[in-house]
Amino acid sequence: MEWNEIALGMAKEVERHVMPIFGTAKAGQRVGTNVSGDVTKFVDKVAEDIVLSYLSPLNINIVSEEVGNIDRGSEYTAIIDPIDGSYNFAAGIPVFAFSFAVFKNKDPIYAMIYEFTTRTVYEGIPGEGAYMNSNPIHVRKPVRGKEALSFYTRERGYGIIRKVKRIRVLGAVAVELTYLAKGALDGVLDIRNYVRPTDIAAGVIIAREAGAIVTDERGEELKLDFDATEKTNIIAVNDRYLLNLILEELREK
């Protein structure tokens, strides 16, 4: 299957339906609760219904933000967040994206993140590299004392703030992982035990293909579960020095 065409087709169809309600009260209207117990917004439901209509005829397994796991016994599994950053979307903050990753058995074979407001397409192809609008991208070479880090926490690791130049929290981890991949950030760190595979699957593939190191909070290789309710921590950085700095701070606390 041409996964890039399938992913971009879904992203564009979601874009066509949701962008007219960007920043409106209707977009943020509560219409239910997802499998993790979080609020399902109107925009989430609209976007996911479109994605399911695209993928259901393919008869593949699906792991998605709102409906959870759909097991069809296929060797292929798609892990999707139709709108990563839906709070931003409803609030009128232009940082959100469509996130799609596909696996054959447990092996990643393709990932795409589509950033709606800039119409930027990020792709990760395992063994081949990471791309932005078809051009190769790579994490940037770090400059000590100049690191910019996206950092989500709850009462842990605050000392990290004093050890880097800037902290940015954009509210859409899929987007932030692509920014790491293209060299706009040095790291993405979320230690709230909050992110799910749907939030990070595509971003992890893209970041790794761009040269990032992606681990759990212990510094061990992050492994993705095919479970929409599984919550985890993530450290994604552009070099080993920054990883060790973060791990040292977390161990101290």
C-alpha cells in the first residue's frame, strides 16, 4: 500500500472539515469521553470519524485517540492521533497536527505528521531517513549552554530549567518532535506519565530517523505499546550529553 498517499489523503480531508471551526467554541464542545478518560471535543470526533472512514476498508488494526484499539487480526497496525493539540485548536492557538504511523507486526514502516497551519508534511521512513516537504531533515548540532528544550513535568526535574537556555511548551508533542527532527529544538521531555502511543508514535519514528535519541525516563530505548490507554514518559534529544544531563537531574530528585 502507498502509505504516504493514504496518510496525506486523510490529513487533507481532516483539514478540509476542521479548519473552518478553528478557534471556535464549537470546536471545543465536549461530546464524550475517550478510552483514556479524557474529554472528547467536537473537533476530535469529526477528525477521527474521517480517519476511520478511510482506514476501515483497508481492514487493518487501528489504535486511535478516541475509540481506542480496533483489532482486525491484520499484520498492519496504524497508530493515529487525528488532531494532536486539540486544546490548542479549540483555543485558536495555531500549533496542532495530524499524526499517523503504521507498523508491520511490531516494526515501524512509515510515519507522517501534517502540520495544518503551515501545511508542512513531515515523514519518517525507517532505514531511509526523515523528511520535511520531501527534503531530508536532521537534528541540529548542539551548542552547549544554548539548548532549547520542550519540557512537561509535574513537580519533577525543575533543575533542568537552570541547565538549558530556553524552555518552550507548545502543547502538541507530535509537532514538538518534528521540531526536534528539523533542528528547531534540542529536546522534547515529558515526564508526567501522560503521553500515549497515539501522541508520540509518528513523532518518535520521525525524530529517530532524523538522528534523535529517544528513551524512557530511565534512559532506556523507548518502546511503543499498541494500546491507546497506555501512558508513558519520553525523553527525545539531539545528543547523548543532553540526555545524560536530564537523566542526572531526574536521578537526583
